[in-house]
Amino acid sequence: MTAEAAQDDVLVSVEGVVKYFPIKQGIVFKKEVARVHAVDGVDLKVRRGETLGIVGESGCGKSTLARCVTGLYPVTAGRITYDGEDITGFSRSRMKAFRRDVQMIFQDPYGSLNPRRRVGSIIGDPFAIHNIADGADRKKRVQELMELVGLNPEHYNRFPAEFSGGQRQRIGVARALALKPKLIVCDEPVSALDVSIQAQVINLLKDLQDELGLTYVFIAHDLSVVRHVSDRIAVMYLGKVAELADAPALYEQPRHPYSAALLSAASIADPDEAERAERIILIGDVPSPIDPPSGCRFHPRCPKAQERCVAEEPALVVRDGDAADHLTACHFPVEPGDDLTRAHAGISQESTAPALPEATT
Ligand SMILES: Nc1ncnc2c1ncn2[C@@H]1O[C@H](COP(=O)(O)OP(=O)(O)OP(=O)(O)O)[C@@H](O)[C@H]1O
Ligand code: SF4
Ligand SMILES: [Mg+2]
């Protein structure tokens, strides 16, 4: 593929994106006392028609990154391009068109639906906001959407409480599809659902992707959920991308010790067992994003950590022997036969960050 063709292939480009949340103290004159480093220098490309999975523990910055990509949060530094254009430079009308093209589906299918409004009117919201159709035309379009996502169109006048969890997530999907988007950012769309329902919603999203040519960014806590939907996967740790690879490559030979830890937990069916397995490798809690560890942020928990890891931040690059699109931010990538379950040698750095008193966007 030529460089130009490769560029055409990219729908969204995230370049050096940083998002900090200031922490302010003081009653009258609020003074910035610290910053939450929620996203701290992320480079990613989302290709047309693909599903890019983003995984990582709670608080690693997945949702913040998603909100930056969809234009809901301004970035602190770096830039995001959509179809080759920098989204921060968008005029009002261009931003309106962008908001039609890029939609989000959220984790909590109930919390994101107003319980006092009828489902038909909720799904029709995007038409109302963008002044697209009204009256009988809007109702017809909403009912078509309900049918598309596997809901009974005759349930148009029901309230969200009259639907099951899986059906409520279908309502969220229908609303996201109303304006014929190109990109849907799914922020943990199945995490709140029973395991039996998760597969149904994932299958629905996959079918819709095939039918409508959608591009997805699919966020999840663990690798088992993104396994069957993602073409490529980015593993995030404390605001940074630790590893980025084609899904099969990541599952077969994870190169970052953190990916290997997540994978070892994800491959065990019993959740209690999985949690124990994860703890073998992931010693200690995630450090504070207010004062991230020096060098490689994973070093206080990494079984392969050496002195270099404390001093020098590893770049996200192709490591020896890996495919050209397999990037790993690690000085000492995992090799076949490495035993990551051995006790950690004890390189650690306690975070001295203050508690979070108050934060603003
Ligand atoms: N509006 C905000 N103000 C201050 N801090 C925030 C804000 N939103 C997120 N954060 C902080 O930024 C960090 C990243 O949060 P984010 O919600 O992006 O993580 P996440 O990976 O989506 O986590 P989860 O898996 O729990 O959804 C966390 O430390 C969080 O507390
Ligand atoms: S750079 Fe060092 S601490 Fe970081 S993941 Fe690699 S081996 Fe572990
Ligand atoms: Mg989140």
C-alpha cells in the first residue's frame, strides 16, 4: 500500500494527545494544586471499517480518550484529525456534521436513558436536535431503527423500565445509529450486562458493522470481551498505550508484560480464578495518575523491571522480530518461555500524590 493509500485508510488520527484535569483548592481563589494525567501522550490511528479495541484497568484513561476523540473534551495538547481535518479547528457547522458522523454508546444502558421519556422519543432525539425529520416521518424512521436493532417497533410508546438490560442497550444502539454515523465509540457497551446477553449485543454490533460499513472504537476492561470483535487492540496503562497490535498477534504473543498479565486473567473462565491469576503478575494497585511513576509507568508492578525502566521511558515502537504494525512500549519485551509469575524483584516507587479534592474539565 502506498503512503497516500495508507493515509486514505485512516478515519481518525490521534497524535500526541494529552488530557489533564486540573485539581483546584481554595474557597475564593481556586488555585491549581495538581493535575490528573488521564491521557498522557497517546498516538493511535483508527482505520476505516475496522474495530479498534481499547483495553486496560479502571482509571487508565479509556473514557477520557474516547471523549477527546468524539470532541466532547478539548485536548490539553496534541491533535485529533477526522478524515484528515483537525477537529479543534472545526467551524460550528463542521462540528455539527462531525457530531452526526461520530456517535457514542455508553456502558450503563439504563443510566443513559431518561426513565420518564418514551423510547420512541428517546431514539428520535438526534432527529430533533439536528432538525431532520418530524411527525409521522420521524416516527417511521424511529420504528425502522427499532427493527434494525431487533426491538419490536410496536413498543415505541413504552418507557425504558419496561425493557430488559440487553434491550435497553439496543435502544442506545438505535439512538446512536439514527444519523447514519461513520464512527461509533462504544464505551464498555456490554460491561453492565449479563454474560448471556453480552454475546447478543456484540453480535448485533458486528452485524450492523457489516451491513452499514461502520468503524468502531470498542472499549473494555478486559481482553476477553474485545477478543471477538477487534481487528486491532490497544492496551492502555495509566494514560499511555503500552501495546498496539493486530488482535491475533496480541493474543498469541503479547510483548508487553502488562498485556501478558491481562491476557492470563482473561483466558481463565472462572472470574475468581482469573482475579487470582491477575494478582500473581500485577502486584499492587495502579499508581496515582496525579504523580505517575518515572520511566516506564508500569515498573512498580512489572515482574521484568530493571533499573533502566525506572530511569527511561520506553517508546511505543516495533520490537525485534515483531510485525511492522505491532508496537510495544517496553525495554525488555516478553519472550516465549518467560515466567512472569515469579516474585517481583522489588523495584518500586510509592506515589506521594495528594488525594483528589476537586477536579474540573
Ligand atoms: N472530569 C474529570 N475530572 C477529574 N478527573 C477525571 C475526570 N474524568 C476522569 N478523571 C480521572 O482521569 C483518570 C482516567 O479516567 P477514565 O474515566 O478516562 O478511565 P477509564 O479507563 O475509562 O476507567 P473505567 O474503566 O473505570 O471507566 C482517572 O484517574 C479519573 O479519576
Ligand atoms: S519497560 Fe521495564 S518495567 Fe516497563 S514493562 Fe518493560 S520490563 Fe516492565
Ligand atoms: Mg471508562
